[in-house]
Amino acid sequence: MNIYERALKTWGKEPQMLQVIEEMSELTKEILKNINRKKDNVAELIEETADVEIMLSQLKCCYNITKEVEDYKAQKLIKIAKRLDEWDKEHGNTAA
Ligand SMILES: [Mg+2]
């Protein structure tokens, strides 16, 4: 049993999924502080990003969707790369 499965088994699905939301809101708050208030909070951004990544791993474990998310993400990244290529072409960028 991995650490995510252990956490879900120990603390339960609902509390852990609420924890996903809590961590995402903490990261949201730090991004807003950084952008809106020009706060030097890189340490907090690192901490909250790590927290969110951990909880997203737990979410994928909870719903047994790790492989599906990975596949969707790969497809999405291909689409984003195509859009970036089109953007560069339209704007005369040659850096890529
Ligand atoms: Mg946190």
C-alpha cells in the first residue's frame, strides 16, 4: 500500500477530498498575494504547490484515475503545443 492509499484508508475518502479543496484554496491565496499584492512569497508558493501535488496524487488514487489523467494530460499537452506553434506562426516568432 502506497502512502496515498494509506492516507485514504486512515483518514477516509471524504476528509481527504475536502483536504484537496483546502490545499487548492491555499495555493490560490498565495498566487493572488503574489500577483495582486506583489508579495515576495516564493517559499509559500513552493509549499502550497507541493501540498496540492500531494493531494492531487491522493485524488487520483482515490478515484483510481491515475492512468486516465496521464493519458488525457499527454493529449492536452500535444494540443497546447500545436496552439503555441500556431501562435508563433501568426506572430512571427521564430524562437521555438
Ligand atoms: Mg497547504
